[in-house]
Amino acid sequence: MAAEFTVEASKLNEPFLHFMRTGRPLVTLKAAITLDGKISAPDDNQGWITSPRARAHVQELRHDHDAILTGIGTVLADDCLLTDRTLLARSRPLLRIVMDSQLRLPLDSKMARSSAGDLLVITTSASSADRRKLLEDRGIEVLVFDGPGGRADLHSAVEWLGRRRYLSLMIEAGSKINWSALESSSVDRIFFYYGPKILGGLEALPLAGGIGRRRRADAIDVHRITIHPIPPDEFAVEGYVHVHRDH
Ligand SMILES: NC(=O)c1ccc[n+]([C@@H]2O[C@H](COP(=O)([O-])OP(=O)(O)OC[C@H]3O[C@@H](n4cnc5c(N)ncnc54)[C@H](OP(=O)(O)O)[C@@H]3O)[C@@H](O)[C@H]2O)c1
């Protein structure tokens, strides 16, 4: 199964080399997408966009990362766990991160209930101190990073991970976080898994929401593309985002 994705020796060191060069983790934006670029259906979001085979590789990708980040929108919609389920030994526990400006994370969510010193919530100074205490009492770490638009700041979260020597971060989130990550130049690499489906409609969420880039000339460039075939009908696209960092 993993044969389609044999990792070149040079790539094994990639997060470390990136970290040594930049002081930040290598940030990979991962998504499962329909052929028409949708990540979510508006009414019933049960079921999967990609096959078990593709999802097995996502688990391998999670295993290769030090941290994984999502948005509160995804936690509320999917009640996801975001754990490494490969059962392979890890050098460091996978740190799970939720961007949650108002601390809406439900205490009975799978994420909160499964917390074992591996859950970090990034919030804003506008969130409730009582709510923060409730989460901290359950062993969940809460950090305040104020960002644009009154939201938790993704860029500061990435910098914080670098200071803690996290070498790699995988973002597995919904449209809003995906756009914030791209817009804030936080993404270094993309890994998009395409399922052989079309959802259509203006309400199905696109990979990246926000205001997007309003002119073709301003589109975010992706280069060094690799296509990973996933027989019989799927493929993943790996590529590197052309990062213009002014911070
Ligand atoms: N196919 C896939 O690969 C995939 C993967 C994950 C999720 N999904 C789907 O995506 C859907 C959820 O999408 P979504 O856009 O609502 O969820 P999201 O992007 O995961 O979370 C969005 C929420 O995160 C919070 N947030 C905190 N800091 C933020 C920041 N800097 N920038 C943007 N948002 C920030 C905001 O709520 P506050 O303002 O309250 O903080 C925002 O509403 C679900 O249907 C889920 O199934 C699909």
C-alpha cells in the first residue's frame, strides 16, 4: 500500500533541514478533495471523499508529523480525534492543536475527552477566563495569540512550535483555516488527495474559503509538483508553495 509513496532518502531529512534554515516547522496543508475542489457537502457530511487506501496514507503522513492543527469548525462538524492511528512507535507524541478564538471546544468532544497532555488550544484574549480554566483543569493547554479579525493567530502558533522545536506541522482543517494558513504564508507544502467525485453547487465548501485572491495574476503559486497515483481512480498532488514572507 505504501509502495506508491516511497519516500526518497533526502525527503526524510526535509523537516529537519527546513527547521535549521527557518527556525519553523515544515508546514504541510493536507486535504481530501473532490475533483471539483470541494472538501465538504452542505447537508449530510457523512462518508468519505477518498478511499481507505488514500486514508491509510494520510495516517502515515500524520505519523511523520510532530503536530497536527485544525479549526474549531471542523471539531464541531466532525467531532474528530486527529490521532496517529498507525500503531507505529513515535519519537514524540503527536501534538494536536485546535484554533478556537472563543473557546467553543466542547468538553464532551472526542478531542477534549481524549486529551492526554497532547492537546493545545490557541485562542484570543477575548475568550472567557472561566472557560479557559475548565479546559486547563482537564489538562488541555491553552495559549493566547491574538490575530487579524479578532481570531486566533496561526502565524504565531507556527512560530511557537518552532521555539519548542517541533519540526513539522500538518494542517487538516476546513475552508476557513485553510485559507488563513495560505493567506498568512504559513504553508510550505501541500498534499491534496483527490477522490473521484464531483459535488458541485455553490454551498459545498471549497478547499480554501476567505476572500481568496481576486485576480488570476495574484494566485498563490505551487511548484515542484509530484503526482502520486492511488490506483484505481485516485491520486494525490504534492507540491511546494511559493512563500513570500514579509514577517
Ligand atoms: N475534506 C477535508 O480534507 C476536510 C478536512 C477538515 C475539515 N473538513 C470539513 O470542513 C468543514 C468545516 O469547515 P470550516 O471552515 O467551518 O472549519 P475550520 O476551518 O476547521 O474552522 C473554522 C473556524 O476556526 C476558527 N478560527 C480560529 N482561528 C482562525 C483563523 N486564524 N482563521 C480562520 N479561522 C479561525 C474560527 O472560529 P472562531 O472564530 O470561533 O475561532 C472559524 O470559524 C467541515 O464540514 C469538515 O468536515 C474537510
